[in-house]
Amino acid sequence: MGAGPKFAHAVFQTGQLEKMKQWYMALLDGHVVYEGHNLCFITHDEEHHRVAFVQPPVPLERKAPNAAWMHHVAYTFASLEELFERYVELKEKGIEPAMPIQHGVTTSLYYEDPDGNYVELQIDNFSTPDQATAYMEGPEFDGDAIGPPFSPEALLASLRAGVPGAELTTRAWAADHPFESDRDWRKA
């Protein structure tokens, strides 16, 4: 059996192309490859485009929470330090996570784009896929497949204070440092 397909790009239909373009360029530290004719292509790596936008010549509404749609796309960082470097960069640009969640298998920051789509920036908490799968087959994950929300500011402060990443990427740590939000994140 040959190698499977590799992810190429995601395309969003939007009624606010400029806002979406700026948001994704900030989130991914990307740049425009092409823009014109109600289309825009951006990339942040070696691929010619990773995210694209099409703006039809008709008004569009923001996605409704009770509609069927793709929930999120995810991007993995190599380390907790890199993930939180991006967190700080985005916060300085006024982009903050809608929900940080300690899944156990990943430490994740979910951001909501201007159209209501979610983007997960994450790290894997296990060094191999087999270890992650074993965790997902275990009782902690089975008892709560989502995991607790955590305070990214508390994690950043702890990281800067030298607390080991292995301690910061546990559900126990997250439960002791809850995220304050009036949003019902399990229904997002």
C-alpha cells in the first residue's frame, strides 16, 4: 500500500474576505500568495497555499451554532514553548483563544475566526501515536473525552517560572487552573 494523501488546503466561503484574510495571516503567521476576483490564497509553509477564501457576489451570514458544519481544523506545534510563543504573539494582536482545553492527548487552544469557524492550535502530549492511542483507550479519556478548560495565562506564567511541561500538560493541572468563561464550550 502506498503513502496516503497529504493535507493540502482548506477553502472557506465568506462574506468578509478581508477580515478573514487578516485573521488567518495573523493566526498562522502567513502571507498572501494571490488575491483577486473574489479569491484569496495564503500560505505559512512550503505549500503554495494552505488556506483560501472565496467571496460570492451575494451577502452571506455568519454560521449559526445550530447548523451542521465543520467544527475545526488543527495545527500542531513541536513544543509547548512554541505553542505559547504563538499564543503571546496572537494576544498582542488582539486574538485570544475562545477555549483552551486539556484533552489529555493534546494541549489545545481553540480560536474562533470572524465567520465562527474554529481553529485548534495544539501540541501532542505523547511522543508517539501509539502512546496517544493507548491513553485514548484508557479510563481517564473514556470518562471525559473532551477534558477540562484551562487558563492559558496560568500555564504561560508556570511555563515562564520553569514548571516542567510534563506537569503542565495534565488534566489534573488544568482542573486546578480553570478557564474563566461564560460560554458553554461543550456546545460550541
